[in-house]
Amino acid sequence: MTKATPERRSGRQLPTADELRAWRDFIETTELLRSRIASRLQAASGLSPGDYAVLLALTEAPDQQMRSSELATHVGWERSRLSHHLGRMERRGLIRRQECATDPRGAEVHLTPAGTESFRASTVPHLRAIRELFVDALTQDQVRAAGEIAAALHAHLDAERRP
């Protein structure tokens, strides 16, 4: 696989028909995959992908809590979007928010026992859907290649974001 040359990356040339076809296939397939996985997650657990992302982050965090600003960065959301989402999760008893002891402008988000239970109950069906819809459709070489492609795109997008 050849990497894009600097002149191609600079935007001086528009994508070719083959590149646009690959792009559309990639985007359409990714959206279909996300939609199917989200539907299965919702049906199996009542959790949205956003709920799952927040619960996963809190499950992996020390003491199962994070500052809301740190959580927003971790899940890749704007703070206002996270705040609204956390409000819905809090009303369902999955998390609780508490004023930060060291910074009254911030809040700490804590995983509740109900949130822990919802996360645990959703994990096996969610991982099964990932296996069935993504992993089983590909060879191991394709899974590795998909990981390499995702890593390259992520690195490229991170580099663009930095000044």
C-alpha cells in the first residue's frame, strides 16, 4: 500500500473516481455497521452507544469516577453534549454527578451500582454483536488491516488538530 504523497495530502488534487468510490463504500459501510451494532445494543440492554461509551470509560477509571471535562475528552464529545447526556443517564440512575472538591467549577462523574450492573449485562451481547457483524465478516489479515487503517486515520486526524 502506498501512502499519500505530500502534494496529494496538501489538497491540491481532488480525489479520483476510485478514491471517491472507496470513500463512499467506507462511510456507508461504517454507518451501517454502527447502526446495526447500536440497534442490537439497545435491544439487548436498553443502552445507547453513548451510554455504553460513558459506562465503559467510568468502569475503566480509577475508583470508577472521572472529572466531566476528562470524560468528555475521553469519549470525544463536546462538554455540552456530554452534560446533556449525563443528565439523562443520571435520571436513569446509571451515574451520579458531584461537585469537584478541588475545583467548584467542575464536576466528578461517578458510576453507580445500577450503572455497573447495566454495563455488565450489556457487555456480552455487545461483544457478541461485534463478533458477528465485524470480526466474522473478515479474515484475520483483514481485521489487522482494518486496525492499521483506523490507526493511520486517527494519527492523521490527531496531527491535523494540533497547532
